[in-house]
Amino acid sequence: MQLGMIGLGKMGGNMTARLLQGGHQLVAFDFNPEAVKSAAAAGASPATAIADLVAQLQAPRAVWVMVPSGDPTEQTVQTLAGLLAKGDTIIDGGNSNYKDTVRRGAELAAKGLHYVDVGTSGGVWGLKEGYSLMIGGDEAAVERLRPIFATLAPAADRGWGRVGPSGAGHFTKMIHNGIEYGMMQAYAEGFAILKKKEAFGLDLHQISRIWQHGSVVRSWLLDLTADALGNDQDLRDIAPYVSDSGEGRWTVAEAIELDVPAPVITHSLITRLRSRDGESYADRLLSAMRNQFGGHAIKKQ
């Protein structure tokens, strides 16, 4: 199947490679010429601009957009909307806010264009293991793209599916990432407690390896944790600073809007924000308050 791919960063580049390995015909474009050259060397047809990419595709066209969420996606989609024709499809595989996706879907539908949102999980392992694809959009448009999704997924019959109309894919991926926040936080806290019990001299890498088999807490995240601990249990070269992609924030906001209690996901998000405050004024003030009402000692720097 022929497909246009815009955005050849780490994820987009790996997806392009997997599709080429699956025998699909790709026309590739990125604002980084070196990325386009790499895709061309792997077998893709290079494009010099978005208009050139569209011109090389046969109708009905399908273009996968794999660029950062927000304005980059907005600008790319609007550019494509002015170049594509009725019956063509734009696929957004990035982490767009589902509300933007719903809006774009309605705007494009009015022009006779299909907008398919694909929440994509798999990270740097997707090229080898396949991607988990949560898909929203018109059922017929999704079905026409089945060969693409079947190639990107871990297998043709699992790891992907249409979950609902336009916006549903990105909404599902948003909640997926919120759950991921909570799971990661639980692992991090558990191993921190294990490490603190110095009297037992616990080997955290050994424990993580034990838990990988037969344990109720085994998971791919645990596998990755075991790999990290195998490299350096003390994590000496890693700063205690945790960033977030934004989807955890959106999940918490959605939970509040829907009156759904989500304390674990919310706490995991707050903990990530807390990690960025190396000079916490709040902690200093808490210590001062404890000293004022209870005479508790204040630890000086």
C-alpha cells in the first residue's frame, strides 16, 4: 500500500522503516534533509516539500503526520488540507489533545477529507516489537488503511484496533499514558523502599529479575526497569528530574471534568512536577512551620 509520511524523527523514522520492511510504498518528507536521505536509502521515495509529497501519491491519498503536537501538527494538517482532494485521508499519529482532534476531524469532514487519529505506543522498541495502535475515525477510512496498521502492530490480528470516532484514538492514548504514569510511580517508590533497607543489602537487579517471571507485577515496564538496574543500581549518572509529555496533565484534567477520582495518576503527575524543584520553597516553609508549632529541629544546609 502507498503512504505519505511527514515527520521522520525517532518514532516516525522507525515506523517508516517497519512499513518499508513490510513491503509498503512510502513517500517521505521531513524538514531535516538528512532524515529524508536516510529514508530514501531505506527505500522510500524522497519528497522536497509537503506539496511534492502529495503530488507523488496516488488517489485516494493517505498521509501519516508524525510531528510534535500543538502548532506543528496544526500547521501540517492545515497545509495538507489545502493540497488534498475529497476522499483523501490525513492520519495523525502524534500525541495531539483529543479535543483538537475532534475539531480537526469536523473541519476536514466538511471538506470531504478523512481524519484518522492513531494513539501510538511502543517507543524506541516499536521497530522490533511492533506498535500498539489506538485508532479513531470513520470506520470505512480505517478499514481501507488496515494493511498499514497490521504491519505496524505486533501482529496483524492484535495490538491495534479502531476504538471509536474521530478523537477516540487520542483520548484512549491519553488515558493509556496516565495509567503509565501511575505504574511507573509505583515501581519507583517500591524500589526506593527496597534500596533504603540497607541492612539487608538487597540486590535490586536480582529482585527485578525474579519479579519478571510468575509475579503478579510483571510487565514490560518491569523488564525495562530490570535493564536499567542492570546497568547501574545506584543510577549515579541520572538526575532526579522527571519530565512529562503533557498527556498526564490532560488525563488529570479530564478526570476532574468527568468527576472521576484518579488519585494515583494525579499523585504521579504532581511527583514529576515536584522533581523539578531543586530548591523547594514549600519544603523550606514546611520545616519552618514544624519548628514554630512543635519546636522540631530545622536541618540547615
